Amino acid sequence: MTVNSVLVLGGGFTGLTSAIALALRGVENVTLVERAPAWARVGHGITVQGNALKVFQDIGVVDEILRRGFGADGVTLFHADGSVMMRLQTPKTGGEDLPATLGALRADVHEILVERALELGVKFRLGTQVVSFENHGDSVSVLLSDGTTEFWDLMIAADGIKSSTRPKLGITAERASSGLGIWRGVTNRLPEMTGGIAYPAPGDEGAYKVGYTAISATQCYVFVLCEPQRTPNDLPDWQEMKRLMEPFHGEFDWLRESLNESTYLNFQEIEWIFVEEPWHRGRVIALGEAVHAVPPLIAQGAAQCVEDALLIADYVTREGDLEAHLTEFQERRIPRIKGVVDASLQLAYWECHPGSPDAQPGRVMAQALAELVAAP
Ligand SMILES: Cc1cc2nc3c(=O)[nH]c(=O)nc-3n(C[C@H](O)[C@H](O)[C@H](O)COP(=O)(O)OP(=O)(O)OC[C@H]3O[C@@H](n4cnc5c(N)ncnc54)[C@H](O)[C@@H]3O)c2cc1C
């Protein structure tokens, strides 16, 4: 085996899935450092598509994710008045035995991954950061914020889109605005409300679109896609989200009225990055959103992250030249991720420029997902 000790930086979906996959492949010492002092149940819902469910199946957690989430075969598209435009089927990117897509609470998926990592003997160091690292041929020494310096066969930096490791690896690509902002909140739903997206009527201003994903038998996650900066007004957040949802009717009337001052919601600008220059230097490699993050318009961000995580464990536990394996790993990942990036950015452009004469969002979305049916 090429590596026996791996330090994983970051306890999001990429870091946790990498750590689990490495432990499953027999890497003796897998240690994960996370700057948060404790695992907190935070975050909204997430759409987990088939290819991400397939990864979760391979690492032994899919049954619990399916049990807690809400599986679906697609999403209904609505006009602003609440009438149905069409039903969009999601391709089964994880194979026939898994749902095409599933809505879940982020905190649930995270908790399941943490439990699985602990079960496999992954060591966690919470409240800890990497201060510096230095490559030494066949190892990397890492100074942590707890004052310890240790040598590792490999360090995986899964520290997210704002990665502080990325520039330290000499990567020059930088994150950029997608031109979009998003409000997200978790609220209740009626049993017949299984997932939808509504588009504004011509001339309507404010939201680019609104949508919701069922995340359990009783709950859903609602989003409003809009300009990247919050409208300057004095409204409390929940009232601002309601205001943006006002032009949308049917199921969205019910969802809007369910929002109140205690709804867990927030607003953020959506950024993106796609690093095509090498993700690794010596014994350090950046993965997941540290090297590719996209606007969530085909809901593939985390799916691509966990695909990275499962595959890296395969490559780094092969016999032979580790650096050559890391290069080969990236060469395999880039075309697949590029398809997701290109489609997501095209869709983001059309969201920001309503009325674009060449806009064909349905075709681009369907084609991008169809290409992911092939194994990663
Ligand atoms: C609005 C929005 C909606 C989305 N919806 C979906 C969706 O429906 N489906 C989907 O598949 N994807 C979606 N995504 C994308 C998905 O959320 C991300 O791709 C995924 O969560 C990234 O995981 P990650 O582990 O790479 O990064 P993160 O989740 O950012 O994890 C990085 C971790 O590293 C830690 N960290 C950072 N710096 C340090 C440091 N210096 N030291 C120690 N720890 C550190 C952080 O605390 C964090 O825990 C969405 C993204 C956005 C913005």
C-alpha cells in the first residue's frame, strides 16, 4: 500500500467521505482535523442525487440516508400562477436500484457520516487547524494549531471553497461570484407536496425562481434564487424571503405562509471556482469545493465532492508512484466535473438574464445529468 497515514483537513462531506473511504481501504491512521470546536447540527436541506447516493452506498451509509430523507424521481415545474408547466424526470445517475434523487437535512447526512467514520476508527481533532506544511519527498510534515508537528504519507485538503490551503499549494485560480444569491429555509410541507420549482411571469421582478425539496415525511427546504446582494430594506430576514415569494402561487402560497420569525433561514451570495491546474503538490492534494464549486442549479456540487472522495481512496492505496496516481486521478475527474461546471454556469447566466433568446435550461439540465449516468 502506498500510504499508511493520511491527514484530512476539513470535516464537510468531502473530508468525511474521504476519511471513511480511506479507512475502508485499510489505511491504518486516518486523522481528520476540523476547525469547528464541535459537530453542530447546522445547515439546510440538500438534494442528494443518485450518483452521490451510489458513493454513500459504497461506503455503507446509504440505508440510513434513505431512511431519514425523502426519495423522488424528479421535480414539477410550475408557472408563477401555480399551474403545472411540466414534470422533469431526473436521470438515475446512481443506477436503477437507487432513487434518482433524494432530499435530506444536511445535518442528518453529516451526522451519519461522522458516525460511520468513528465506527471505522477515524480519529477526529476538532477545534484544530493546519498552520503550515512542508513536503519532504515521500512524506509531508504538518504543524497544527495545537502546537504538534507530525509526518504524514499524505494530506488531503478538503477545506471548502474558501480553502486556505489552495494558495499555499500555489494554485492561482480564485473563487468568483455567480451573479446569484439564494435564500434558504427549512419549513413544513403537506404530504402531496413532493418537490417543485416555479418561474416568474414575464416582467415580474425580484426572485429569479423559487423552489422546494421534500427532505422528510413532513419537512421541506425552500429556496429563493435572486440577485447576489440582499435588497437593502429594514425587513427581518423571514419577511424579506416572504416578500420575494409573493409573486408565486399554488403550493408556494402555502410555503410562504409557513415562514415565520422562528424559521431557520439565511441568505448568501453564490460563488464558484474550477481549478484546472494541478490539485496536488508533492504529498498534499486539495479536493472537493477547495478545487471545484458550482452554483447549485443541477444540484451536483456535493455529489462531485463525494465522487472525488471515494476515488481518491482507490488511487492512493494502489501500489506504485503516488504522485503519478494523483495526476491520473485528476485527469480522470476533470472532464466529468467540467461538464457540471459548464452546465451550472450556463444555467446561472440564463437565470440572471431572463428572456435570453437562446435559453434552453431544460435541455442543458437534462443533458448534463444524463452524462453522469456513466460511472465516474
Ligand atoms: C446554496 C447552495 C446550495 C447547494 N445545494 C446543493 C445540493 O442541493 N446538492 C448538492 O449536491 N450540492 C449542493 N451544494 C454544494 C455543496 O453544499 C458543496 O459542494 C459541499 O457541501 C462541499 O463540501 P466540502 O466538504 O468540499 O466543503 P465544506 O462543506 O465547505 O467543508 C469544508 C470544511 O472544512 C472546514 N475548514 C475550513 N477551513 C479549515 C481550516 N483551515 N482548518 C480546519 N478546518 C477547516 C470547515 O469548517 C468545513 O467543515 C450547494 C451549495 C450551495 C452554496
